[in-house]
Amino acid sequence: MLKNMKILKEQEKERLFRIGVERVKKFDEDFDELYDKYKAKAKEKGFEGELKFVTEKSKVIIYVTIFL
């Protein structure tokens, strides 16, 4: 039970901030270029977390992880 509480506390400290949307086709073709673009965009906004990608229909939504 304590282990589950620790995991929940860690998850509460982490949030996602949306930094962009791209089409799946373009994302598949130019992944490295787009990754660098959005990593730089996140850093420009002051976020140092890792990028997360969520696919919905024909789009990829790019988030950066922020810690509270």
C-alpha cells in the first residue's frame, strides 16, 4: 500500500503542457527535425522536461513534461 501511495505522489508532481500539433504523415517523414523543433520550443518557454507524443486520429499532439 505504501508503494502505491509513493507512485501516486510522484504522478501528482508531473503535468503535461501542450506545445504543438502536427499531422501524422509529416511526423513520420520528419521525426528528427520536428523533435528538435519542439524540444527547442519547450526550452524557449522555460521547460526542460521530456517530450511526450499522443496520437489522435490523423494528428500527433506534442506535450512537454513539467514538474510541480
